[in-house]
Amino acid sequence: MKRVLRDVALGALGCVATVGAGAGALLAASTDAYAQQNQTAAPPQAQAPGVAIRRVLVEGNQRIEPATISSYLQVGPGDTFDPERIDMSIKTLFATGLFSDVQIEQRGSDLVVVVSENPIINRVVFEGMRTLDEEDLEGEVQARPRSVFTPARAQADVQRILDVYRRNGRFAAQVTPQVRELDQNRVDLIFEVDEGPVTGVRDINFIGNEEFSDRRLRDAIVTTESTWMNFFSNNDNYDPDRLEYDREQLRQFYNNRGYADFRVVSAVAELTPDQRDFFITFTVDEGVQYEFGEITIQTELNRLPEPLLRAVNPIRPGTVFRGDQIEDAIDAMTYVAGTVGYANVQITPVVERDRETRKVNITFEVDEGPRTFIERIDIVGNTRTVDRVIRREMRVSEGDAFNRVLLDRSQAQIRSLGFFTDVKVEDADGSQPDRSVVTVTVEEQSTGEFAFAAGYSSTESFLFDVSVTERNLRGRGQFLRLRASSSSQRQQLDLRFTEPRFMGREIAAGFDLYSLRTDFLDQSSFENQSTGIGLRTGFRIGERTNLGLTYSLIQDDTQIADVYIDHDSNILTPDVNQCDAVNVSRPLLCDQEGTFITSVLGFQVNWDRRNSPVNATRGFNLDFSQDVAGLGGEVNYLRTELEGGIYYGLPYGFRALFRGSAGVIAGWNGDNVRINDRFFKGGSSFRGFDVAGIGPRQLLVDDITGEIVQRGDAVGGNAYAIGTLQLDVPLPLPESFSLGSALFVDFGTLGYLDAANRQTVDLAGANRLIVDDSASLRVAAGVSIFWDSPFGPVQFDFAQPLQYEDYDRREQFRFSTRTSF
């Protein structure tokens, strides 16, 4: 058979499909073909009403068995030639979608059914696409290889493809279906696509808004105007579904600012004359602003009195009405009810708006609800993670009273494992009215990672990092990581393993093996090689409090530079030995050289009340730790550190936070604190100053004038206290830019050395060597810019030291990034 390629002509819907017709006739509408056949298929005049059908013959079929075709007929052998039943048979055969033409005629006493089968689709081809992939369309169209081809289905698929392009902002897209005939009554169905230009949003206007400007309302919706700045975003094209979402966003925006009567009268999109963009116009009715009026709580539960519920209710009469605070109030009261034993409490808000006084009165009706018990907990979707890893995170067990609060906590705990892309905890009716079946549905995600990273920072120059990590080893929740990293200041190799449920108990245990080489030649003329092993264990001592215990055995090898380094110019003088008396570092560093074994036992208490571990907007966190060295080994000290933060979200995306840290280390048993155990601050820990840029420093001073002749080594300090006040400021840019900013003030101090390490040495001439460890206050302020770039997070710090010592090493600009590829 000659292969024919023809367009599906929408205007040819009136063509009649006949047996043996070409591709163009096959694509004619089957409904018109049926109408024609319905007129021609009437029994001939010769048939007599009483004649019985002797047999049924089927002609023209290629793939479909005659018995299958006969099964659709309303008449059979032994029946008479009834015109109505024959007409119904034709309609039934057409309704199967298997045939492009059906004729039924009488030949003597035989009933002959002549059919023309619709072709079978060999393959579905998409041509002309540039912005979408074939996978994007294959899931939308109904045409499939080995399915029956009909013109109506092809045209329906054309409309589905156009809908996909319209959702992507291409309203000028055109789709032309074609068929290519093959042998054995097969065809290739080809959709030729002309995507056309993206249909953008030229302008977004608002009518009826008086309290808020057009610009403010544009920020409240998702759709954005098409500008050159939005080249990373796809929200600047017209999407009818997104427009409906924007209506709801506007309602929430006004509702949370007191306008309880607000409504969107209309949202109209008009195509521009050039058909390239849309004008979008929202007509709104703002109404009046309401305040919260009388708040009433109706409860008859003994353990849930009205004063207790009122104390946790965030709504205060006289404040501006906010719709989301009603949900917050229900959540807060439900949580309290769960803690006192009412797991199934039902809280119904009754809202009454008084338009005369412009107040919203709310009555919360609190009922206990039916008491149910958990009959069974089913785990679904875990193809790799064993059941017990999930079950041990549940805060309820089979047989416990049903508690929605604890189930929500269980869902959060399972999600925090990081093993699953989605976690759902749902309940359904059990075998009895007071029984409930809890189903935990999880969706596994990859937990293994091979990462190679490279980057650059103003502090450590080029950085390289390679690691192999498995966060769910063997599906048992175990953590294993092997990592190697290198920079101009650090070279590190470490192996870490953690068992989250040691011996089947709620105790995490693990070990660390590491080798770390630190280069402080530019700051303090020494380098240190640390090799050690650490043992860790941790357990929960409260819902949001954890205790960790550690033990480390470390070998430190401290080496002093062989040449003298001028830290003002960073010039190496090979003719002067580092430990010569001329070198300002000599009295301190040369006594620190050597190899020492340190045995350290420590603990850490973590208290976290933040609403989110990332970008928290409420709450605080606090870490307190102590380490004691000297239970074995050659080094004796006690180190104590405290670190925490307070976070507070502000309107319009602003966030205020305070972070602080403090620490002190002191030798015991007659030991002084070694230089590699002291605190060094600056760089990322104190913006505005270089690494080790603040704190005690050896200085060469003029004995007569007291002026600093030369800066020597930073020697670190035994105590520090640093605080940060920061205001995160959203930038007026699209979210697709992934840019953020913050204003900050860093302040603090570092100082205090053992008496033996702050000795004064008189040198030849009028100079003397001193160590300044006065721990004076340092302050710096500035701006940080954050960019979540496609190559990794980037941070720019612009800082101006406001209070400092003359010998501090200041740094007004700092850039850092880590790039994965």
C-alpha cells in the first residue's frame, strides 16, 4: 500500500468514511459517517418481515475476530430481519470506536456485516517543540502506541496539547495533527507544534483599591509583570489557573489586615492587539477594616477550663482583625487540650461581624469529641528503610489513645530524618467505632551522596572538598561519611559513623577518626597537625532538649616557622631564625613547639525552641558545653562555651535576630593553656576583622614613645564574648533571583592570657616586647548580601570596624562561596 501523509482537516468533518478510503477519509468525523451509513444500511425492499436469519457473515475485518463483532449485534441466527434492531446494532458497533465504517445488509437469508476498522497507532510523534520535552506532552495526550486511532480522539489531544502550552504562557501555539499510513492498517500519529512566542503579562492593574497601592497588591500575588528582570521566572506569563490562585492570595492579604468583607469582584485578562501579552485587571471591593471584638470560649471540660484556653489564645480584643489568627488560636488550644488528655477535642469558631461597630466577635465552642484508640499503625511506601526506623519516631503506639497532636509530632519527627521526600500520617476508621487505623505513607528519596566541591573565599583562597556520605546505611538509619578537604589553611581527612538507636534504645552513638593540619603561619607563625579519635553519644532529656557526651584522644604536633615573618608586610626573612631573640614571636611560640597527647572528656546540652531549624521566625536555641582535658595525656584544661540565638519574624519578610557566644578556657594542675587550644576570632566569626584579627597580640613598641613599632603574632585568648544584632531585609526583586540581604552589628571581645604568656621582654635598644590582652571592646557594622546561585551559596560582607585597637587586622570586604559540580 502506498504511504500517504495528509493533514487532519478540521473543515472536512462532513466527509463520508467508506471502505477502502485513504488517510484523509479516515480522519473525517465518525459521527457524520455514521449518519450517512444509518440511511444506507436499511434492509432492502426484498426482505420480508417474517424471514428468519440463517447465519451472520462478517466482512472487511482484519484484526477483530468475527465472533467479537457478532457479540455487539442486537440480532442473531433465528431472529427476523428487524430494522430497528439492525439500526441499534450499527450504533453499538460505531460506539466501540473500533470502526470507521459499518454497513449491514441482507443477502438472501444471511445477515452480512461489512466493517472498515479504524487503524492502530504505531507510534506518537511530537515535532517542532523547543521549550517542552516529549515527556511533558506524553502524560497529557490519550493517544498511545497500539491504541485505536480516531479523528475525534486526535482532535481532543490537540486541545490537550494547546492547554499545556497555555499553562506555560504560549497562547499563540498551534498544533497540526497528521497521520502517516503504514502496512497492516497501522498509522503514525504526528503532532506538528508551532509553539509561537511566550504570552507575557504587560500590565497588572487594580480597580477599587484605596487602602493599598497597586504596587503593594502586585507583591501580594504570584503573577508578575514581564520585565527584563524576570528572565529567571515563569510567573510573568499568563496562566488562568494562576489567576484564580491570585484571587485567593488577595483575599488572604486583605483578610489578614482587617478587611473581613473583602472580595474580588472580577479578574479579567485581555489580550493585547499584537497578541503577545495580556492586560490583567482586578476589580476589588475592600470593605471596611475590622478589629477583634469580644472573644468567648465555651467549654465544659474539667481539665480544660476557660482561663487556661484564654491564656494560650493569641487573639487580643481591640487589635486589627486577622483571619489567620483564628487558625492559630485553634491550633494553640488543640495543642493544650492534647497535653491534658483530650486527644480528640473539637474546637468550632463562630464568627459574627458587627458592621456598625466594625468589630468581629468570635465564640470558640470546645467539645471533647469521641474517644478512640489506635488499633493498628501501618507503614506504607518504605521500599528500603526498615519499618522499625520509622516506628521508633512515632510518639504513639498501637493501643494508645488517639492523639492528633502526637501524630503531628510523629509526622514532623519522621520528616526530620531526611530519608523521605514526603511523609503523610493519616487515620481511618478501624474495625470498631472506637478504633482508628493510622497509616504512615512515606516516599523514599536517595540518601547516598558522592559530592565534589570547589570554591573560593577571601580567607582561605581556593577550597576543595570531596566526600562520600550515606545517611541511611542499609536502610537502618545509620550515618556514614568519608570526607577529604583542602584549602590554603586547612587540610582535613575524617571518617564519621553514627548509630541513632544504640542497643535498641533512644541513644545515639558514634565515632570519629580524623587528621587535621592547620596553617596559621600568616597569623601566628605556626602550624599544627592533629590526629585523633572521638567517641560520641547523645540522648533526649526533654521534648526539645538533648544531652551529648564525648571523649577524644588527640595527638597534636605543633611546629614553629623556621624563618622570621613580618606580619605587617607578610615578608619572610630567611636570614633570621624564627626562635632568635630578634623575632618578636620568640618568647611565646618557641616554648609551644613539640608533640603532645590530649585526653578530653566533654558534654553538650542543646535546648531548641525555634519554630524551624532553618530561617526560624520565632523562638530561641541554646547550646552549653564543657570539656575537661587531663584524664590521661599531657595537657590539662577546662573549657566552657555557651552559644545561642533569639529569632523574631517581622511583617513583609523582615526578620530580627540576636546571636551570641561566649567561652573561657583555663589550665589546671599547674598547666598554662597552649596556643593551639586557645580561641581565635575574626573572619566569619567576627565580620569586619581578618581571621585571628582581634585579641591578644605580641607587639614591638618603642619604650620611650609607647608607639607600636611592629605587629607580631596573634596569640589567641583564653576568654571571648561575641554578639550579633542582625536584621534580614528582603530585597525588592523577584524570588527567582534568590537574593537576600541583612544589616548587622557585631560586637565583642577576646583576651586574657595566663601570666606566663604575657610577659614583657626588654630588647636591645629602646624597644621592648609586650603582649596586649586587655580584652577591649570591638564593634563593626555592615551589610551582607546572600545569593543562592546556581553554583552554590555566595555571601558578600561589607563591614566597617567602628571600635578597634590599632594593632587589629581589619577587613572591610569579605567574599565566600562553596560550589558543587
